[in-house]
Amino acid sequence: MMANITLTNVAAELTEVAARLHLRTVKVKSGSLGVGSGVIWQSDGLIITNAHVATSNRATVELADGRVFDAVRTQFDPQQDLAALKIVVTDLTAATIGNSEALRVGELVLAVGNPFADSGAVTTGIICANNHRAVMADLQLYPGNSGGPLADCQGLVVGINTMIVNGLAVAVPSNTVERFLQGNSRPQLGVTLQPVLLDKRSLGLLVLSILPGSAAETAGVQIGDVLVGVSGQLFTNMNDLTKYLHESKGTLPIQLLRGGQQFLIYVAVQAGKTAVEAT
């Protein structure tokens, strides 16, 4: 009898946590792409989502209560796959943000999002790996989950769901989001990237859009190119490109696929900016 009571209490608590997270999760529509998700990060209308969800400067945000707002993209980091949106409202109930570095392997987590444009769908799993670049969990994500919250069993948001790699959900850690909001300067290519799985061991970064006047545009990078590695090292993590850019003290050769052929982009990394050439 005691076991049944305990299981009932756990189920009720998880249901309550899922309901709270749903109220803090929004639908995001940007450009011609489908509906993605976002998290109410602050009560003053600050929404966090993926860069590959918010591909244009303006978007539409729908709250869980059905209200719809025009949103302006205020911050954008495609290499970390993060974007900040702002809507004109002051009375939102924001998510409670947790410390992603405190997550432990085996800890229960929940993902909330809008797969296939449905509202507030929830999946659960456990943490499989956690580091400063990514949180990985054995829960299922679907199209439309991108940009939504990954939360612990108390409802604290510890990540922004991004993609599936080798059957595992990958999220941008909440601590990375906080650093992103602080506006830390980093080298940029000037492209919007979406992770795509190439095989069981490597992933590519699909170019969805190119910022006008950026180094990538000057170099002739094209929408549809897939960045696959640096100096012969294939990407295995969505933050590998950022890591290589930061570590480079000179020219960084980036491999890409275009029309079934492989090319090189030579990136001359400088403090605060990135110059790009393609061959």
C-alpha cells in the first residue's frame, strides 16, 4: 500500500511540474519554417529559443493562453544555436532557471514543446551526459520541440532542447544561455546553422540563412551548405565549431559539403570578428 501511495504522489507531482512548464513554453513561428518552441525567460517579455527556430529578425509568439504577439529578435548566436526574442508585455510568468552544472547523470528530466504544432507535449527521461557545452538525455524530441525547455523534476529549466544525436536529446545548458544573454563577444561566421545528423558518429551544421554583409556572405557561402569539420576533425557536438573558432590563433580550415562535393572555408579568426574565405 505504501508503494502505491508513493507512486501516486510522484505521478501527481510530475503532472503538476509538466503543467507549470507548459504555461512557460511558447510557440514560435519565424519566416517560412514550421512552428518551434521557446521559453519565457523573463516576465518582461524575453523569450529564449534556438537560432534555427528564429531565423529572421521578426517572429510570432503564441502563449499557452492563446495570446499572440509580434516578436523582435534582439540577440542571435547561430553557432550556439541560441536566439532571444522580445514581445511587448510585462505580466508574464517566467520559467525558474536552474543551474545546469549541478545536473547529475541519472537525474530525471522533462522536455516540453510543440511537436507537429501540438501544444505542451511532454516527454521524460534521464540525464546521460552533462558538460559545459551540452546536456544529453535519453528522452524523445520531435520537430517542433526545438527551442523548448529541458527541466529537472522540480521544474527548473536547465537547458534549451535543440536536436537528437544517436537517439539522445541534446540541449544547450541553461548556464550557456545566461552567458549568451550577457553578450559575451565571440567570433561569428554570420550564418544561421541547424545541426543535422550525418552518421552515428558525426553531425553537420546546415546553413539556413546568411547575414547580409557578413564574412560568410563575402566569401560566397551558400544556403544549403553543410559544415562538417575543421582540419580533418569531424564535428561530433553542436558547439565544436565555436570551440575551434575560440581556440584558433590563425587561419581555421572548415570543411563543408555542397552539391555532393567537399569544399574548404578558410576562416581568419581575429579578436571580436571573423574573416572568411572559401575554396
